Amino acid sequence: MNAVLQDFQETIREAAAAKRLLRIRGGGSKDFYGGPLEGEILDTTPYAGVVAYEPTELVVSVRAGTPLAELEALLADHGQMLAFEPPHFGAAATIGGALAAGLSGPRRAAAGAARDFVLGARIVDGRGDALAFGGQVMKNVAGYDVSRLMVGAMGTLGLIVEASLKVLPRPAAEASLRFEMPQAAAIATLNRWAGRPLPVSASCWRGGVLAIRLSGARAAVEAAARELGGQRVDRDDGFWRALRDHAHEFFSADTPLWRLSLPSTTPPLDGHGETLIEWGGAQRWVRTSAEGAAVREAAVAAGGSATLFRAREKSCPVFQPLQGPLAKIHRRLKDAFDPAGILNPGRM
Amino acid sequence: MATQGVAAERDFAGRDREALLSELARVLPREALLFEPEDARPYECDGLTAYRQLPLAVALPDSEDQVRAILRICASLGVPVVARGAGTSLSGGAMPHKDGVLLSMAKFRHIVRLDPAARIAVVQPGVRNLAISEAAAAHGLYYAPDPSSQIACTIGGNVAENSGGVHCLKYGLTVHNVLRVRAITIEGEVLEIGSHALDSPGYDLLALMNGSEGMLAVITEVTVKLTPKPVVAQVLLAAFDDVNRAGDAVAAVIAAGIIPAGMEMMDQPATRAVEPFAHAGYPLDAQAILLAESDGTPEEVAEEIERIRQVMAGCGATEVRASRDEAERLRFWSGRKAAFPAVGRISPDYYCMDGTIPRKRLAQMLTAIAALEVKYGLRCCNVFHAGDGNLHPLILYDANAPDELDRAEKFGAEILERSVEYGGTITGEHGVGIEKIDQMCSQFSKQELEMFHRVKAAFDPAGLLNPGKAIPTLNRCVEFGRLHVHGGELPHAELPRF
């Protein structure tokens, strides 16, 4: 067995016995995200590299500490990609961190989320046991889907050491279109387009301008571009990458940044600061100094939730607190995977 | 398969039947509670008909309040509960427990709400898969996962099994198309999992619910995502005089950057079984045929079909035909869709397997199956969701012939173990149920199985929902004698041996 992996198991076993807290960390590009950082760092970066990649199987198996940029470059060499378009909040971002945080980029509404592309995972649980769930095949219903459960769990259920991911071919053609449009009209338009078989792969509304990206077969992209009109921008990768990585000017201000996950048809939530809309209306970024409770209340009233994504001072819980039986099941799951409560406590 | 016992499972015998029936009678109308053997008989099995078991009682609630009341009664009396939709499971997932209540969700058949603007449908669990697409059709939308049994199977069962279908490679499984599940725990508590947004706070419990085989909670409502209907679809039929070449062609299509809406393979025994029945026009001299479908706008489909045609020709296809119209497209598919009934016509019984393997292992697997046909003296027809590596070998046998069922089961078990060995899984879309529970011991280690039991206990601490299915007890694995050993550790060292 791999020595690094054995070290991870040993570290976790010892920490569990001593009830010493561990803080799982890859590139550290998402240290800003989630609850307070506590515990001794367990660095995943020594466990890096692609374990298996066969483009014709559409599957890559990769160790957690592998830099996202390196993985994506390899896939690009074979005309493929991670279709959930994970954000890079720094050059050091790793695939393990991307999965643990469970964040997805502009293509999410069209292609699916990080969890949708996870076929299997090897983890080390809070006992130090190395476990494997799922596999390297597209269809697999043997046992509960623990691999997907790990995605977005912020490392609180276990250390993801390796994941097998479904990859997809890069689209043959892409084009962006821009339209001048107020927020309410943009939300209605995006939902109308999403109900038709159009190759819309990303959307962004900000300050009266709606941008969409079309991706797919050349014929499909051309036909859609002709039909939808607007101002066409052909090589616009930079814009979508900046949006994905929060390098867009909207994200540079200092006011707290909220992420609202809402039903896509939710009308504009007025009076809650500056807004940037993605995912066809389903993801709304809001910059506001308003009380956390008020922001949450508005999101819940619309049937969604609010996350305090980035803030200098986190004056309220980052993630929306859970209630009742759901909270009880979450506590029991945490106990099941990490009985000593040592893995990334407080991060989620 | 009835020969297989449920040894080493927990014993629920000795529950107070009279107390159970009188408690249930207080919360259910007379006609919604069946306990005479002749009334309960229709519920004794699901699609895996070789396994049969009468439950203590069958409950047919029609409201969520009744479901909660039934579950609370069962929890307080320690009585197992098995939920059932249309009963089309091929793995015995809905087979009753002899000391338990069979909870039929058949009366939950309303589409609560269909919102074309938001592209969602809120449905009760007993709504049939196809009924959702039918209701959405007027809005140019449909529900994408299409298991072969879609005219009968229900959405509650689809979630429980994480059902697939012919179009998963492009459109995903049930888990990719369900936004929200409302479910009741055995303690009678309501869980709202997921939402009408694309993600929700907390752990991804939706991922756990999909494919949980009724082991975690009873589903009372589901919100599914609806997908815009493609403008056109066209299918290409390619014939090969060698199974390996057909397998290579599948890889070559993917390598060309094409994700067909569906890509199916049938071997010669399968095409020969279906052709007299379906008249699909398959070339019967071919060793294997591939069906590859493209959908989208007319321009897109024309471009993609031409590219697939070139790839197939380049891979040595002896014949390539594209459907010329919708009638021909449906005719090409009719043979594939009729594979199971057609095989039922040429053989008194058949046993359908569901292993998934990495596609590159296909030729190896087909060679292995050919050898197993000789070893067990039984024939096997192969239909294969080639795009995603999911195999459905159909082992032909005659249950009335001595020991044929037993040979068929052993044949099947060897295919499953081979699937694990090749880096795949024992079940791609039919579920573990009771059928493949022993093979779980080959696929997972002791620690992994223990973790599954802990996950179940987080939802169902008393272990009353569908006990004895999906996840084997460690004792059972010891009895079965096949364990997946990690790192040379002695399996189940602390357990007493029998």
C-alpha cells in the first residue's frame, strides 16, 4: 500500500485516539470558505497524480492532492473536460478540495454539479479505515451512494483520497451572446430558453446585461445564435473563466458575498444589495451588508437557501442551519463516519 | 432462487400479529388492509418471481398521515416494513418480509403539480415513469430516465433503485434527474430532502436516497427535473462480423468526442431471438449489431449521424443503415426493446443479469460468458447498454427441468463476480435486493459493509425498513464464504464461525 496513504491513516487513527482535531487541506485556495479553521493541518498535496485515465471510457481516476489545473490540462490534451467546470480560487486548487467543497461553475445548470460526475471515491474515515465506494463505471447501484455523499461535505465525513470522475468531450463549438435586459426580464428569458432544446451552457446577468454561452455541435451553436440574436462574442473564454473563478469585478468588492441557491424562476429579490445571476436564475450572488438573518429569510421564503460565501467577519453561520429530523440524521451520519469528531469540525 | 435461504439475517419472528392488525385497523379503512393469504397473494413477489414470500399484512394507505401512522405502529411493535411501488423490481427489492408489513404505495398516483416554466413536476411516488413524460409532453418537456419498464414502473421505485435506461449516458440516471424527495422515517418523522433549487444545505442526502432500496425512509413525494424534448432523433444500425470489432466501434465513437443519446449492442443469439418476434430488420448473419441514436436539432443530428457513420465504417462495420423516418427509427428500436419478451418466447424461463464493466473489457466478458455457457450447459443472449458498460446477459433455463434454475443462478453469480474482477459492479441499474446480496460480500470489505450499516442506522436505527435486503450482514458474508479482503487482513476475525 502507498506510504502516503498509510501516513494519512496513521495520522487520523492517532488523532482519533487522542481526540486531536484535524484540518484537511489541499491547496488552501478555499480556506476562506466555510466555518472557522481548527486543528492541525493534514496536507493532501503529497497524495497526487492521475491513477488511471482512458479517454474512451470517459473516466479519470485521480488522487485528491492533484492540482485542478494539471488534471484539466491533461483532459484538454485529449479533447475532454470536467463538465461541472469547478472554480479555481487559486493556482494551488486541488481536485480533492473541489470535491470536498462541492462547488460547480457556470456549466452547472446545463451539465450537472460536481456530485453528478463522481462515480466512485476512496476515502479514509474518522477511524483511519481506508474505504472504497462506487467504482469506475457509469452505472453502479451496489450499496448506498457514499461517494456522492462526500461531495460538499467539507471533509467532515472523511478524507477523500481518490476519486473516479466521469469526463465529457469538450464541445466542438462555442459562442457567447449578449443582450441588454433588466433583471426580471433576464430571469424570465433564461427560464423560457431552458424549456427549449437550445445549447445554452452558461448564463450571467449583471447590471442590465445578460450574457449566455452556447456550446455544442457547430450546427447547433450556429442555429441557436442566429435565432436568439443579441450581440455575438466569439472568443469569450476569458469572461466565463473570470466568472467561474470569481475574478470578475463584481467579486472584488469588500462587502460580504452571499450565495443564494433558489428555484430558477424566483423573481428578483429586491432590496438585498448588488446581484449577479448565474445558472439560468438558480444561483444568485448578492453583495450586501444586511443582517444575515434577513438574507436567509428572503432565500427561504423563495424556497431556497443562502450561504455566507465570503466575508471578512462571519457574523452568522456560513451555512443555513438545519432543523428537526434532518439535523438529527446529519449528526448521526457525522458520528457514523467520524465518531471522535476530529475531521474538520465546525467547517460545515 | 427460492432455494436460497435468508440465513444469518435478523429474526423478527414472534411479533404479535393480532396486536399489529388491530392497531393497523385503527388507522386504515377495512379495504386498505389485507391479511388473508388469498388477498395478500398478489404481493408475494415483484419482478424477480422466483422469490416469493407472503407478508403478515399488506397496507394500502392513500395519505401521508396514514403512512406516518403505519410506520409509527410498526416502529413501536418492532415490525419490519417493505415499501412497494408497481413491483417491477428485478432484484426482489419489494419482496415482502414474512414477519412484516408490505406497504403498497400504489394509491399515491397523483401528479401534484407540473410547472413548465420551472421545468419540474411534483409527483406522488405511485405515479408511473411514463405518465410524467405524457403529462409534460404538451409543454415540449419529458422526464429523461427511461427504464425499459417505464410504462409500469413508478417514480418512487425509480428513486429507490436509482433506475437507469437506454439514454443514461447523455441524460443521466434517476439521481441526476431528481431535485427533491419527501420521505417518512420509520419513526414517522417527515424528511424534506433537496429542494426546487439546484442544491440545498447540508450533506447530499438525495444521493443516499437514490438507490437506497427502501432501506432508509418511505418516499411520499418526489420532484423531478423535466428536460426539453429534442426536435428530432435518428438511429443508426451498424452490423459487425466480430463482437470485438463492435466493442472497438463503441470506444471509437466516444473517442471521436461524440456522446450518442443511446448506444446499444446485441449479439447474434439476441438478434436471432428477437427478429422473428419484432421484425426489426436486423441483419441476422452479423455477430453483433450496434444501435446508436443521435438527438437534437435537425442540423445537429444530421452532422452527428454522419460522423457516427464514418466511425462505424472505419471500424469495419459490414453494414450501416440510418433510420429514414420516425417509423423506421422505432422499428430499429423495437427489436432491442422486445429483447426480454422475445427471449421469454424462445425459452420457458430466463435470468437477467445486470453487471457493469469498463467497456474495454467487453470482449473479454463475452468470451467468458461463452465459456460459462458450455460449463453450465445453458444458453445466454447478450443485450448491452454499450455506451455505459451495463450488460444484460439473459441466461435461458427451464425451471421445470431438474437443477436448471440452480445452474442458471451459479452461471449468473459467476458473471457478477467476473464483473467485480474486471473493475465493474454487480449491479448497474436493477439493484441488489435479495438477488445479489451475497455478491455484495465479494464487492465490499467488512469495513465498507459496516459503514453501509451505520448509514442505514442514521435513518433507521432499529433496522426495520426492508431488512435483509441490499446490504448483507457480516454473518451472512461469513456463511456465504466469499469475502473481499483488503490488504491481507483476515476477514471478520472477531465473528464466531458456524
